[in-house]
Amino acid sequence: MNALRGECPMALQTNESGDPAIAVDGLTKAYGLQLALDTLTLSVRPGEMLALLGHNGAGKSTLMKLLLGLTRPTEGRISVLGAPPSPAGRTAVGFLPENVVFSGGMTGKEVLTYLARLKKVDIGTTLPLLERVGLADAAGRPVRTYSKGMRQRLGLAQALLGHPRLLMLDEPTTGLDPISRKTFYELLGELTGRGVTVLISSHVLTELEARADRIAILAQGRLLAHDTMDGLRRTAGLPVRIIAHGVEGAGRGRRVLDVAPEAKMETLRALMDGPLTDIEIQPPTLETIYAHLGAPTGQEDRS
Amino acid sequence: MTAILAIAGKEIREATRNRWVLSATLLLALLALALAFLGSAPTGDVAAGRLTVTVVSLASLGIYLLPLIALLLSFDTVVGEAEQGTLLLLLAYPVGRSAVMAGKFLGHASVLAFATVVGFGLAAAVLAAISPPAPEEWLAFALLVAASVGLGWAFIAIGHLISVLVPERASAAGLAGGVWLVLVVLYDMGLMGALVATGGQGWIGDALPALLMLNPADAYRLLNLTVMDQAARMAGLQDVAASVPPAMAAAALALWVAVPLALASVIFSRREL
């Protein structure tokens, strides 16, 4: 499948002012007595990809709805592309909701044409977008006949309508096969390279680890961490795993060591003095860091 | 405006695709044709043309069917999309919520207007082919069609209000059924009972025209009767019809379109997702 391949047909605009693409300050959202977001302060630079992590109900979707202006904050301030959220401001924003749904009777082309009209986008841009996400051949078929992956790709196509300067993607890779996932992230890389800001939430942490510029971890509406991957590793202070092969000489023997980050180099030097044939260094993964930083699990509250 | 037209176009396309337009048009055509032929032998001292008899019959029976069709078309327009999951994406677009409501109303209103004009028009065409009606009969028919479209629009507006008031589609269906029953059946029965009990005397008798206009179905009935002298005579309601200027009945019906629609728009705009 050649989904999501090819050249991006859009000339994207960038925010050249240097102001943050997203800035929230003391943002709180309460549903009754329950806090969906609790005094959240966060900013995202133009062209940055911020991964939003958190268990179900951590507040990720609520944050996206607040940024879109679909719900009002209980307290705090929000700025999206330099202005408070508004219908007009959404012209420059592309959004892919979690489990995106389209009217089943419409064809892929009709869906995209309809949404292009809502965004006042040239209808002529819809076909290149459908080609871009690998749906050109299925464009005339009703959406109800699409697989989950195809619906998700149509969702991505609509998010790209009208050269958005900010993309908000809620679990965008659900249902995508590994090749589509890879090309999807290549596309995101291309877009961020052109100055598009991306806010992405996903439960597939391994996907985000190498791709996101920064990572924000939410738990019960609170921001637990907001840093680069290296920064998170430093904060977490989790041991680095070193696997040394050939410790007994002539390629025999294997030793696994979990050492503190600050002791890594010293341990490596000590090991290098021996008869090693190979050495592997495994820094803590995002998954390990996420578990360590303590997002509580198993709670399903409102998000 | 582009967004409103786009949303209206989508509603029309969907109604066409799922056979709504076809079934509503056929239903109204069948009703009109049945009444045209069942009521085609007027007797007694009321001299009326065949089309006039059909108009009076349609005014009496359309009052039940048109609101039902309108409510079925509109009751889940917002709650249905919310339940289906398409609402979040729609509202994430640069479209105000009042524009969403306006587009949906325009779409549904067009579907119902088409079904009414074509459905009733078909019956009129058949009657005209058999024996050409007098010009004033055509006028009465045109007024009936216009009033019927107005009645349908009022119940579409009520349907849209229902669709933003309740959190579940099933509740919206129940509420729509209840509204239809109250406005179309029970309200008149209650009024009639009160009139019989008081012998039409006292405040109820005096306030009857106003009370009738507090219900879109009765405003429609009054509008038909006020503009159709012959029809009023046949319905035996000349006195009430004479006390209400046609413009007032038309204004009441127009308010029944505007007020629920405005309320729906305000409530929807304040809704948090």
C-alpha cells in the first residue's frame, strides 16, 4: 500500500513572529466537581511537534477541545496562533478527532469536498489530498465501505485541508498498518519542517519517542512533565541498561548491567578494558519513563 | 453563507440518498390524491369545486401528516450527529454554531417544501386534467400549499429545538412524539372540551383566536380558513376566521418558525462539547 506517500501538494505558511503557536496559562476545566484540567501551563513553539501523553481521562481530549474553542475554560487563558480560540481562528487549524466518524452514505470525495466548502478551501485541492493519503482509488466509494485505516486516512486528509498552521491529532495512527504509520510520521516530519505545529496524542509511545520534539505527560488533568526526550530521561534518572557480550573471552558470556545515568561512562570504560565482542546501550524508553513518572492507570474519567 | 449552503446541501443530499425526499413526496401525493378522489362528489347546499373540496380536506388532514413528516426529518439533527460522532468534527471547522443550525434548517426546509409542492401539486395536476378548476380555486390551492410549507417549517424548527435539548436520540424521538401528540391532537381536544363546557362564553370564547395561534397547527388551520372564505364556510368556522386577519395567522405561523429556531440556535451555541 502506498498510503500517505508522495509530495505534499501544499505550500504551507509558517508563523514567523516567533510567538508560541499554542500558549495556555493556568488552564483549568471543571465538569461539575471533577477537574478535567488543573492549572495547566504549557506552550508549543511554531514548527514543533508536541506529543501529549496520558491515560484515558487524563485531559488530552479536553485540552484539544479547549484549544479549538469547543468548550470554555473554567479558569485560565488560551492563545492559539496568537489569538483566543474562535470559529475564525479554526481556519488555520486542522483537527483529527479520536475515532473519527463521517456520514457513512457519503463518498470519500464528497466528504472532503463538503469539508473543504466549510473551510472555504479550493475544491481542487481535495483530489491531491486524497492521492496523498492513498485514497484516490476509493474516492468514489461510500465511507461506510472503508476500513478503519482508510477512515483514519480520510480523517488525516481533512485535517490537512487549507494549509493548516497547526495540526491537532488525537490518536491519529489508530487502525493504520505499520507502513502507513511510517509514511504518516514522514508526512508529519515534512510538515513540521515547513513550520506547521503539531500537537499529537497517542498511546503508542514507541512511535512518538524518536519523532516528537517535546513530550507533555498529563495525569488527572495535571501536567506531570513537559520536556524533550533527553530532558525527561534526566528528570526520571532511570538506570541505563548495558549489555556486554564476550565478557568471558572468545565471544562467550553476556553481562547485563543497569547503571545510573551518571555512572554510565565509568562503567563503559571499565567494561572496555575487558575482552568484549559487542556492547549494547539501552537508555530508558519513553514507556519506562511514562510508567515511572507515575501516570495512574485504570481510571476512566471524563476527558 | 458558503458554509450554510454547504451544510444545507449535505442535508438535502442525505435526505435524497436515504429516500426521505421520495417517501415524503409520495406520501403527500398519495394523501392529496386520495382526498381528491374520495371528496370529489360534493353534495348539499355548499357549492364547491372539486379542487376546493380537496383543499379543505388537505387542510384538515395535512395538519396531522405534515408535522409528523417534519418532526421525523428534524428531531435528531444535532443529537443524532452527536451520538454518531460526526458533530465534533463539524464543529471543529471554522463555522459558527448558528450557521450550522441555519444550514440544517435550510436543508430540511427545502426537502419539505419540495415534497409538499410536488406532492400536493401532483394531485392538483390530476384534478385539473379531469376538470379545469376556476382561478379562485387555484389561488386557494396555492395558499394552502404555502401555508402547508409554513406548517412544515414550524415543526422542523420545533424538531431542531428538540434535537438540541436532549442528550440522547431516543429521548429526542420520545419528546418529538409527545410534542406531536400535544400540539396536533390533545391541544384541540382540550380547547374543544373547554368550549363545550363553557358554551363558548366567557374568556375562553373571547380568547379562542389567540389560543388557536399559540399552537402552530391551529395557526395553520386559521390561516387556511381566513384566506378561504368557502373553506371556512364548509368547516363551519366563519366566526373565528372572520375575527383573525390572515396576516395575523401568517405572522403566528412565521413566529412558530422563527422562535424555536432562534432558541435552538442559542441553546446549541451555549452547549459545551
